[in-house]
Amino acid sequence: MASDASPVSAKTPVTLREVAALAGVSVATASKALNGQGRMTAETRERIRETAQRLGFRPNSLAQSLLRRRSFTVGLLTNDTYGRFSLPVMSGISDALVDKGVSVFLCNVEDDQRLGQLHVDAMLDKRVDGIIATGKRIDRHLPVDLSNLGVPVIYAFTQPDPGAVAFVSDDAGGARLAVEHFWRLGRRRIAHVTGPASFAVVHARAQAYRDVLTEKGLPVMEPLLGSWSEAWGHEAVTKLFDGKLSKSGDEKPDAVFCGNDQIARGVIDALRERGLDVPDDVGVIGFDNWQIVAEATRPPLTSVDMNLAALGREAGLTLLSLVGGEPAAPGIRKLPCRLVVRQSCGRPPDG
Amino acid sequence: MASDASPVSAKTPVTLREVAALAGVSVATASKALNGQGRMTAETRERIRETAQRLGFRPNSLAQSLLRRRSFTVGLLTNDTYGRFSLPVMSGISDALVDKGVSVFLCNVEDDQRLGQLHVDAMLDKRVDGIIATGKRIDRHLPVDLSNLGVPVIYAFTQPDPGAVAFVSDDAGGARLAVEHFWRLGRRRIAHVTGPASFAVVHARAQAYRDVLTEKGLPVMEPLLGSWSEAWGHEAVTKLFDGKLSKSGDEKPDAVFCGNDQIARGVIDALRERGLDVPDDVGVIGFDNWQIVAEATRPPLTSVDMNLAALGREAGLTLLSLVGGEPAAPGIRKLPCRLVVRQSCGRPPDG
DNA sequence: TCCATCTGAGAAAACCTTTTCCCAAACCGC
DNA sequence: GCGGTTTGGGAAAAGGTTTTCTCAGATGGA
């Protein structure tokens, strides 16, 4: 039955002309019948529909696009080859667009200007309806100039051109989430171990960390900046527990908020090697919620999730409305993070 | 200068008609001039070229595609959302195609049949020249039927339909590489810790492991099957070093070949906890060469790389030749792995 | 019976490019 | 000066669809 409805072999796609011929009408009428336009008897319309169905007719998108000046296609530019960050973003974009019949050209431009231009030109030639730029860093430009392209551009998780629309994660908010979570759990000596000063997010998160501690009247330890690696997490534990960092004396931290999950992993391993229990002696929170790391950590790591898929979805929908002609206020929109609680922080003291 | 050559604003794309009008020729002549076809005076050709350049003319791909019945577009289907495996494959594909002006639609179908059909239909409507299917497992089908689509299909790192062209990694060969490397280093009691029996690659690698040991006249320990996790690597070390596994007595392994890098990481951590040195006491080799894990391991992990990018490149080129009408023999082609040597195996005894 | 209105459906233009033919003018040799 | 060839370039069809305009016939009212 079902297999009867679809043609056995679709070697050459069926055209509207063939449908029309078989239904004994003109292509104009056939087109209108299938699109619910025009006026004709119900029988005629039904007959055409049925013929189209039987032949497995599907309109040629290329022809439609040419006419409508709208290709139902968007380009996604990234420089994040192995896509820890941009892949969830892509997934969200695709999610938002697939139902509207929009397909996504994925283009990895590495950090190569030539490659970037090549891909952008190819997209433009193929008349994409719009372009989304994403990347591996929120504070770096893609190696391409996307201004004055003649199509709308949205930035997601990458540095936008001035005057453009961009979506990024609210890193400060995410950091607050983590530190306040520690506070609610009764932790009072909270340290922060994070990445290199060259990253904007390092400062945003560190400042939020300081702000929360200040608000709560807790001692502020200067954030420890290093690299994004496990090794640095390891090393930082030595600094934290062997050195004298706290202004308020030599008390050791009972919580460490880490700039990413790999650092957190290094911290947890180092703590264990020192005989300190996580979470009983020291609570640990990571950032990025990189599932495969967070879940492999012992104990599983509580981590801040940047909601990248949601960010992508938002970007996709906004691009679509831009394509549809609705204006969007330029500027950077920050989307909230969320805290994914696992077992590296313990329970509330009264819980 | 350079900015003079390109239009300040490309709001509405320039058409050939406009170029022709401005150059004072017909569109036919303009087309021929720009494509190096037809016959005309050198001056005419140059004048048209120059006009096109000045106007920033770029031919409308949609119109070209419609005419040529070739969209210079391929679809890439995957179910590997967070793309450990499929992303390198994609990268290789894109690499192979971008120079030929071919763009890639990336479609993540999860494991959802409806989503799969949706994406395939969208691709077909957009008249992709071909489709490449990839995934996260070599022995699983995508949730879509790709037979009789009317366009060529290539499978890469996923289970093909019978009679199709497929590229996969040579897992047995990769395993041989690892075990023979141990052998060359003088290791003689080599264990194998790997993933669940439900994976075809587990058996392929285990068999190759047995084969090499047998060829070399070494004792064969039964491979330890578990999960793909660090935790299992940890647990396996207990079994290996506390139980009696070797037929030839109770000697402990001096090398462990692991089914993936996460297991290897668990193994290394567990060995350290036992006071065993890697690589001095025990050598360890992983599989997948997942850089971020392999390099974070202490010591950095020697691992088998499946050359997924090369696999993708091969798939892309083959698809292209299929699109070009050249026939390709159906069947599964296995591409060699390579061993990436880091520091978890030590040096040759005489080195 | 005749005019006006409405109904169902088709012709044709449009989207943009490529390619095949075709034609007029120039040129050549005689 | 004339037939034949080359040269430079244009007209038109093709690709598949949508949309506007048009039109013939039917219907309704007077």
C-alpha cells in the first residue's frame, strides 16, 4: 500500500508538466491546484492532487527559489573544526529551521581567510537567504568580512561586527549560578580557577565571582588564571592548598569554581591525591557541561551549561524573521546559562 | 583600489542582463565572454569581463543548476549529534569538495525516522547531486532508506545498504598496528580491554589482537569486554592484576591495548593508583586518537587514529566521480589506520 | 433575447543563465 | 564583381515553477 504510493524508482524527477499532462490540464492549473491557489472545481483540484501523488511529484526547489528569490537555505560559518562549542549551536539552528524547510550549509573556514572567502562566495552564489556565523570563542572574529553582503547575518557564540545581531551566553550569569549554588550549600571559602587572561570570558566570570562573594560578605580570593587544561587544574590545587591565598588568613578553600570542565577534572584528581574528599571536604563546579567529561569525573561533575543549542535555536529563528523582512534591533543578546547539578558539590547541610 | 573593484553594497545581486546592457552586447554574448566560449573580438570579451568585474557580477547558481541539472551541492546525513566521529569525516568531505565549488548540507537526523525522512526529502527537493551518510557507529544503519533515491549515495563510517559504496576504517589493521608496536618494544604479555560485545569493531579488533599474538607465539589472554568508559578501564585493571587470566601462569601484563582512549585513560589512572609506572612497568595504547583525551592523559597516550578525515575525503571524491557518471564498484572499502605515538609505551629496549 | 457578471481554466511572462542555431557582414580567391 | 567561407554576435529555447492576465462559456437578471 504505502509502497504503492511512492514510485519504485525516481530516476528522473517528475515535473509539474508531466503531472499536468496526465491530469489533462495546463501547468498553470496544476500549480494552482497543488498550492491551494486559484479557482477550479473541487473535482479538478482533487484529480490533479491525486495524479501528483501517484507520480510522486515534488516541486523542484531550484525553480521555485529562482522565482521567489528565496532559496530556503542558510549558510553556517564556523572555525571550530572539532566543534565542542559550535556543534551544539549548529544542532539548535538546524532544529529551528528544519520544520520550515530550510536547510543548512555547513562551512568550516578554520582560521583561513582564503577559505573563508571561498565559502562565503559559494554561499552567496547559491543565494542563501542568510548567514549565521559561529565559532569556538565568543571574543574572536571569524576570518571573513560579513558586512554588506546583501543578506542578513546573525552571530552566535562569536564576536559580531558592530551593528549586527548577536547571541552569546551570559557567562557572568553562569558564574553567579555556580557561586550562589556553593553559597546555598553552606560553602564559605570559595576559590576560582580559570583559563588565560586573553579570554574575555575569563574576566566576565571572574568578575561575577568576585561580585557574588562581595555581596554575600565572603572573603574574595584572587582568581587563579592559567590554561584550560587538566594539568593547570592539578597545579592550581597545589597553589590553593599549599600557598597562602586568602586575605582573611590561611584557611583552605571548601569550594572551587572552575573555568571549564577539564580544569575541574584536574582539580578533582589533585584533591583526591591529597586525600581530600569531593564533595565532603571540597565542592567543585565546572563550566561548559561537557557531558563526556563531566560524567566521567569521579564524582560526576556539577557544571554550568551554556545552553548552546538554545542559543542556536534563537539565532536560527531570528535569522528567519530577518529574512522575512522583520527588523531586529542590533546588539548582543545574552542568553542565560543553567546549572547542571551532579555530585561534586554535596547536599545542603540541612538536607 | 581593491575596494573600488568590489561593489560597496550588493543589495540586489547583479544579473548577466545588466552586465550585457552596460557592455552594449546581448546576454548570450556576455555569457560566452565570461565563460570563455564563443567567438568574438578580444576587445569585446575584455570589455564584458571588465564590466562584470566592475559591477561585481556573480552568476546565479540557482539558474545554472536548473539548466545543468546539477546543483553543486551534496547532502551529509549523520546521527552523531556531538560528532566525535562524524565531524572529522565531515571535515574531510568538505575539504575534498570545496575546491570544486560543491557545498555541503549538514543534516543531523538523530535516530529519528521522521526527521530522517524530512531531511532526505528536503535534500532531494533541493536537487542535491548526491548524498553521503555517516554516523557514530560503523555497524548501525541510519534511520532512513537511501536506496532508489535517484541520486548517488556513499556511506562513510556507517553501515551501508547492500550493493552500495562504503568507506570504513580498517579496525583489524589498526589493532594489529597497536599490538605489533608493543611487540617491537619488547612487550610480551599484552592484554586487551575493550567495549561491549554488541559492537562489531570490538570483535574485529579483538580477533586481530589474538591473531597477532598467535603469530608471534605470545600468550593470548582473553579480551576483557565492558563498556567504553573510564570506569571500565579502571575496573579492568583490577581484573587484570588481581585475577589469574593468563593461561601461561599468573604473570601480570606488561602492556594493555585498549578499545578506546577513555578506557585507556581509566587504565592508566588505575595503574598509577596501584603504583605501577606507565610506560616503565606497563605500556598502554588507546584507540580513536581523541586528541583532547590522549593529550591530557599522563603520560600522553599513544593511540590508533582511524584517519577519519581521510576517509571523508575519499568518500567525497568518490561521490563526485559517481555524480560525474563514472561507475564505482560497490562494496566496503577499508582505509588504513595509523598509530600516533606519544609517551605511554616507552622506547625500544635497545633504543 | 440581450447584456452583465461570474466561473473555471489556460497563455504567457518572469526568474537567470547557457547553448544551439542562425544571420549579416566582411573577406578571400578568382 | 561574384560565390563561398569565415567572423562576430544575436535570437531563442531550455530548465521548472508561479502568478498575472485573459478569455470563453455559463449563469443571472431584465
